[in-house]
Amino acid sequence: MRKKIKNKDLANRLGVSGTLVSLVLNNKADQHGIKKETQERVLALARQMGYFDVVKDKTEVSPAEEKPGVIGMIVPALSDPFVYEITPFLQKAFSSIGVGFSIITKDPDDQRYNRLVGAFKRFFTGLILVGEAADDYTIRSLRTASFPFVLLEKSFKMLRLNTVSTDTSAGATLVADHIAKLGYKNVVLVSDLKSMNQDKSAIEEIKAALGQKQGINKPIVTELNRYSDVNELDFGQFEKLMRPPYRAEVFIILHSQLVYPVMALLRKKKLRVPQDIAVISMEDGIGFDLMFTPVTCLKKPLASLALKVANMIWSEIKNSGKGKYKRQVNISPELVIRNSCGTI
């Protein structure tokens, strides 16, 4: 039998009192005003040290331990780079809790998918809804059933839900600060025609961040079709922006999938990056550091997002989906500076 982990062992590792640890482990932390972040630290360390794995005497009161089961993550598509980038971090986080982890793709047939929503609670202990998989019907159904769920990279201003997202506003500020430092004045935002509606908020955040910098002109937005072949991209969209009177100096590309065709098209037209036009991506992409001109980009805080989601869904499961507090957590990305913006 493993050595029993005592409250004082956790307290000593965390630098807190044994009383605080006891309150957290016995579901009394909220009553005594202990911060959620502190609760998560205690519970995360307890799981890592095997506190909940120790066999307890029949007479001992069971503390706030996790329920067994499988956490499901519903994603819009498996081809989304964010999904396979964050999955290893989530698997590691959930393995430390002792629960399974499974990924489900949102069924494109709405009627068939709606029938599945009602069956989710039979197979999963809790759910993570990623991006556009967090549609109104799914959220309404899960809330009605008091089923534990957390939104990842999705938020609703009008609803009080548990959400974990990359702070896009902070990312826009990082990019704007860097562009101002490099002295660029004419900026073009390159978006995706198909996802333009979802991009509106991000575009406004970038415009607002650039608008606060002296000397930078009002940016221009151009839309491309991500699914077109490279040769079908209309270079005329870029050509008119790269000549007077505007003379674009830097492209800010909103989606990583757009970076490859844009860079290939620029190279085909014998336009040098960054000498003729600088490029910055608002998303990281596979192989960005290995491209002919390595691409400057914003990198999502994958490890932090995964850990926060794991702790949050575990807390919701512990409270049977009826947790009193709903939190909206935004974590700032990192700006990875490479040659494509004109500086390393």
C-alpha cells in the first residue's frame, strides 16, 4: 500500500496552512472565501502526489476526490491545427487526474448531432466544447441537464459560462507594439473569406491596437479564399495594395492556413519577404520556423490552456455541473519573432 499523503505534506509543498488544505479537500473552500486559483493549486498537487489514489478506511470520510469516467472534447474538425497541437497537453493533464480523454468531431448533420447531445452524459463525465462546436443548441441542452462542460477558445458575452481562451486582445497589442517598434506605417490585414464573420471581432481588436500607435495609418482588410489552389489566388488583391498610393509594408495574416499560399504566391511573383513586404501571422503553424523565410507569429499558450481547462472541468464535475462560480479565463499568447517581419 502506498504511503498516505497527509494534509501537512501538501501544505508544506505549497507554502500554505494545513487548515487551508483541509478546507479545500473537504469542499469547504468556497464557504471560507478561498480563491479559485488557490483551490486549483491544492487539488492539482494532491492529484500529482497521489492523494486520491490511497485506499481509505471504511470509517474515513472521503474528501473532494474526482469522479471516475471519461472527459470528451467536441471539436469542429480534426483538421484544425489547434486540436492536434493542444491534445498532448490535455492528455497529460487528464492522466494526472486519473480520467480518460476522448475527442469527438461535431457531426455536420445537425439533426443527427442534436440527438447525440442527449446521449453524451451516458458516455462522458464532462465535456469540453472547442470553438464553433460550442453552438447554441449544445450549450442550452447541457445547461438544462446541469451537465459539466467548459468552453475552449469560445466565449459568449451574454451568458455566464466557464470559458478558457487565448487573450486575442493582448495578442493584438503585442503585434501592434512590434510593428510600431519596427516603424511600419501601412498595414494590410489578410483574412479568410469563409470565416469572415467569425473574424470580425479579431479584426476590430487589431484595428484598435494599431489605432493607438502614432504614425500607423488605418489598416486595410483584404479577404482570400483559403481553399483555393495557390495558383488561383488573385494577386491583383495584393498588387493594388503594394503600389502607391497605399504601398503596404506589412501583412498581418489572421489564420495560419493562409500563410502558406500567401508566402508561395509572393515568392512566385519574386517578391521578397521581408525586404519587399513583411509578414506576421496571428496564429502559429507547423513548420513556420522551417520555411524559406521563417514566419513571425503569435503562439497560443497551449500548456497553460490545457492545465486551466483540466482544473476547471474537474471542478465542474466535482460540483455536478452546478458550480456557483463561472469563470472566464483569458491567457496571453507569446509573440515569436522570426525573419519574416524584418528582424530576428
